[in-house]
Amino acid sequence: MTSSYLFLTAPDGADTGHEKTRVIRDGFTFLGFFFPWLWLLAHRLWLHAAAAFLAQAIGGVLMERQGLWPAGFAITLAASLIVALEGQSFRIRSLAAKGWNEDAVVTADSVDAAEEIYFSGIETIERDSSVPAPEWERHQRSTGRHGNATSLGLFGFDGGR
């Protein structure tokens, strides 16, 4: 299933190795649905977590009252759905407010594929020209005939079929 992945770079600019670059999948979060305020706390969204906890607490109290069970269930379900559907957007807006830059949006099947697409167009390691490359042609080749010796004591190979 294809998803959109948002790449955020650090406020001080992208570092050479892109160690600080964050990838956030824009979509439904199951953990955010089942544990909304805990998921928000884990992502350091304090005010959102307090609001989700308060909504779920009110919904829980209403579900215990006679005749108000449907209203309490609806409030609890609404809080869970809002966090599950919009939780990643809350994270993105929070990071953007802290100075993180939205660099790219990549559509891919997995986070690995999205990272491969994103980082394929970016030079991640600076080339150091002071390190010499080995000159393989300079080395002498063996003059012995290949193919007559056995390989690791297994069957010999005579070069033919």
C-alpha cells in the first residue's frame, strides 16, 4: 500500500550525513487509535495529549451514566479517530514550529523505498580527494594457468563443459 512520507531537515540545516533528517509517514496510526494520549505523550505533544486524555475521561464518565453511554462512546471514539488520523499532522506542525524545514514529500510503498528515493538525489558523503584510489592495473597478474586446480578440495574445473 502506497503512503506519503514527509522528510524534515533540522533547523540548523541538513548535516552532511543527514543523521538528523526525520521521516514521518502521513497516514493512519494504529497506536494513536488504540492509545491516543499515550501516543501523543510519546511524541512530546503535551497539550494535544492533555486534550485527548480529557476527552477520553469525559467519555468514560458519560459511558457510566444511565442513558449517556452512546454519547460517551462517541466522544471516546472521536478522540481516538482524531489522533489516529491527524496525529502525524500534529507532529509535523509541532516540528515546523520549532524550525524544522519540510524538505520533500515522497510517495512509496515503504519507508525504506522512500528513503532510497529521497537520498538518491542527495550527496550524503563528501568525497575526499586526498585519499588515493588503488591502481589495480599496476599489480602483476599471475602467469599460472587457471582452471586446473581444485577449488577447496572439491571437484576440479578443467575449463570446459
